[in-house]
Amino acid sequence: MTKGIIISGGWGTRLRPLTCTIPKSLIPIGNKPVLERQILLLKSAGVTDITLAVSVMAEVLKNYFKDGKDLGVNIRYTDEKNPMGTAGAIKLAEDHIQDDNFFMLNGDVILNFDFKQMLKAHEKSKGMGLISGRTVEDPSRYGVLIVEETSNKIIKFLEKDEYNPPEGNYNPMPVNAGVYLLEPDVFDYIETGKKVSIEKDVFPKLASEGVLYYYPISGIWKDIGKPEELLEGNILLMKDILRGLESSTKNLIGDNLDVEGKVIFHPPVTIGENVTIRSNCEIGPNVIIGNNVYIGENTKITETLIYNDAYISKDVNIDKTIVSDNCLIQDGVELKGKDRNLVILASYVEVSKNVCLNAPSNSSLTICHHETVRQDFGDI
């Protein structure tokens, strides 16, 4: 039976300070960790035997998912003591997944497509590997797939530093989407005990042998490498989920929402469980609020991601901001991003009364975890 392995050990350096206290693969996407959403997608395709290749903050991940029973799957873990690369990481799990084909996922990608259809396409191709991809306008940031149109066979697999378009003009191209379906024969191409990249060291060889195929995906696909992409990805997934609902639902509202007085919701909005919103607030559009969040009266929130257990006092104005878990925002605070430059509060940040934090025009404004902000700054 098809199994799964998810590469879950990245440092998430471009997402710091958010990832100083939370592993990248536990970053919330629509109020569920991105890795949990991937596990549920695998489960929906009948894949219930899943290995997590962990290294950074491994114990945090193990404590969250345990053996997977709460999600209805069986989860095992690798023990990567030193960086082994993407292929080296799955080589450590060879004993777990070598008896059948398996999905391999990068654990930092937002996805929402049908894995069953990808499995059918792999069985039809009879290749050693199937790589999911998406055609993008600017392929310069991704691994590029050179595909034979009639057969969907991948002729060349080029990492982002290897693709040199004619005269430097980038045209729309299919790129690697970070979801693969592989046969166990792939382990013959990975040397034991060595740091090996599946993208740089394995896929080019398989492409040259004509055993690698391309699968174009639909639905949402978003890398969460940077904070602005994290916010965009949350909003995209929220809209994608709403589009997939049979009803005309405009917002995703969790259980036990406590609303006092008049509160205006500007769709789309996602609200988790046990959230309290006091009177004369405006929430949305494009706001995702986690579980156990309190929002005081006369507060306005737009284009913002708020994690669990945050406390937001009265007369607060928040726009284009990421508020991590357990933050305290006191009365009269203003948090204002600018275009793709956000205000980012890591875990356990406190912002004192009447402080204004405005993102400058050339970068996001970040506050590290456990900091207390007592003065205005921004607009540099």
C-alpha cells in the first residue's frame, strides 16, 4: 500500500522570528499546522502510514503529532542527527517505506488538491517517479521542469540556479511543486550515510534515463518561505476552502464564538474556537484568527493573521500584520504594515498602551519573542 514521507526538518530562517519558537512545519495555515494539513491530504488518498523526517525542534513535532492516532494515521519518525539533504533524509526511512511506492512531500508547502488523482497518473505512467508541478509566470525562484508535452515525460530537471532562459527572458514554465510519488527503486540512487539532494543529485539522473514524469496540479499551491507569503497563503487557502463549500458561506467560523454587541465581519474571515469579540469591532477582510483569542471593543483588524491565545485590548487598529501565539496587545495600539512589508510579532510579545508600530517602506518590522514594546517606531 502507498505510504508517505514528509520532509519536516527545515530551520525556516526566512520566517524568523516566527520560527524561533515554532517549527516551520507547525506554522498555522487556516488554524491548522501546514504539516497537519498535508497529513490529512495524504489520509484522504488512503495513505495512513506516514513517516516524518525531522531534525530541527524534533521533540516539539513528536509531542504534537505523537503516533498519529488522533488524526487517524500511523506516524513514525526518522532520527536525522546531521543534515542529510532531502534524499539523505528519506534514505533514513528506507526500512519504513521500501516495500511500495510512496508520496514524498516538502513540509512547508500549502496544498489543496486530490492526491488520489496523482496516484492514478503515476500508475498510468509506469515511471519511477512523478513530480507535481505548476506553471508560473516567473520560474526563476523554483526548480524548472522541461517536459515533453505529448507524454508528460520530464526531459530535464533543473534547479533554480541551473535554468538560464534565452536572453535572460523568463517565460511561463512548469516548476517543481514539492510533491513527488516515487517507486522504492529510487533508493538505489541514494548513497547511504551521505548528504544527498533529491532535486540536484537524483532527479536529473532519473530524467536523463527517461523514467520521470510530470503531473500538473490544480488548486492552491504556495510556498511559505517568507512572512508575506505566509499571510498570502493563509488568505489563498481560506478562499479556496470557501469556494469548495456547497453553501454560500462567506466566512469560516469555529465553535463557541462569543460576540457582544454590534460586530461587523467583512468577508472572508476565518475564526477559530473559543474566540471572544467585544462590541463595535470590524473584522476583515482577509483575517484569520486562531483559537482562544480575545478582542476588545472598538477594534479594527484587516489583512492579518493571528495565532492562538492572543489577547487584543480595546481601541486597537491592526492591518497587514502577523501576531504570533500568546501575544498581548494593550489599549490603543496601532500595528500597520505597508504593501508586502508586514508588522510581525513573534510569540509572547507585549505591546504597551498607545504604541504605534508601522512597517517601513523597504522591509517588514519584526519584534522578537518575549519582547515588550514601550515606544513607537517604524516608517524608516
